[in-house]
Amino acid sequence: DVKVTQSSRYLVKRTGEKVFLECVQDMDHENMFWYRQDPGLGLRLIYFSYDVKMKEKGDIPEGYSVSREKKERFSLILESASTNQTSMYLCASTLSGPNYGYTFGSGTRLTVV
Amino acid sequence: DAKTTQPNSMESNEEEPVHLPCNHSTISGTDYIHWYRQLPSQGPEYVIHGLTSNVNNRMASLAIAEDRKSSTLILHRATLRDAAVYYCILSWKEGAQKLVFGQGTRLTINP
């Protein structure tokens, strides 16, 4: 089975800190995605990547950046964490093309205090 | 983006079949229909997807209308573990390949 592993299940950070959320997949998927999920707002796409060193903005990229130096790893960076970035963050990966399902990680619940 | 419309919630009984509807009247000819579900405190889980023909797998069946403007996810014999939020999503072929989630249908299974 494909696995998408997110480095932390729970994180607590202080306002203004630089935060790294790591995601690793083990099935050579080209595409990787970062979503956040908030009550009443559902899952929203932050950034995605089609290949190493490539990135595309999703629907809510403000306050975030990403890094993909290796195919299996996709990092989400909060340059200066703020309380409104408290959320559940979900990573996903898939092969290229619409005929493949996505595999999601278990999520990282980030609290910014 | 092509949109989908699902009921906010549905309820069913254990060991009975469940039919979860989805409308996607603006679907394009190359959009695949994907279904995912999210159990409490977990990430979404792939259930099934299809293009034109009905599809079956170990988790569920997907029935796609002939005009492709609607589809139905069928759980043949619901268990308590099927209680989740179910999302119907159209996956693009042209342009950006990304899943855009709606609010989904919250399925409750009664014992």
C-alpha cells in the first residue's frame, strides 16, 4: 500500500515562529498536495507540486511556501506562524493523470498560540 | 471548476444498502468522477472513481448516469465503520490536476 507520512500528528507553535510541516510518500508519485481543513470551510488547497522543484499555488497560498527538493518529500513552510493558521493540515500524493486515486496522510493538527 | 452537489447529510441502518447521490450537471467529457470519504480524525480515503461506465471495487460501487450529469455511490451493506463524510469530486484532465473538495455528505449509520 502507498503510504503518505506526515512527520507530526500534533504541533504547537508560537506566533511568529517559522514552522515546517513535512510529508513523505513511498510510491514514486509525481504529484503532491497540501490542504488545510477547518470546520465549516472544508478542505482547501494551499499548494501543489507536479515534479521536483516545481510548485503551483492553490486556492489559499498566502502565508505559506513549499519546497520539493526530492520526489518523495514535500514540505509546507509557514514563514511566520499566525493564530489564523491554526488548522488541520493534510498532505496527499498521486500519479499523474485523472485516472488515479489520491492517497492522503493522517494529518497534522497545528495550533499556533 | 466543474461543481458537484451533494446532500448535507444522510442516515441509514446497519447492514442495509446506502445510495449516496451526487449531481454534476456541468461535467465535461474528460472529467473523472472521484469519491473519497473521511472518517473522524483521519485524512480522506480514496473510495472509487470512474469516467463513463459503472465501477465496482471491494469498498463500493459507482453508478454513473448515461448523460454523466449525476452519479451514485453505493455501499452494498453498510457497517458502523462506514459512518463518515463522503465527497464526490470531479478530477480534471486538462489544466491543473487537483481535487477541489465540496462540503460532502455526512453519513450516519444506525445500529
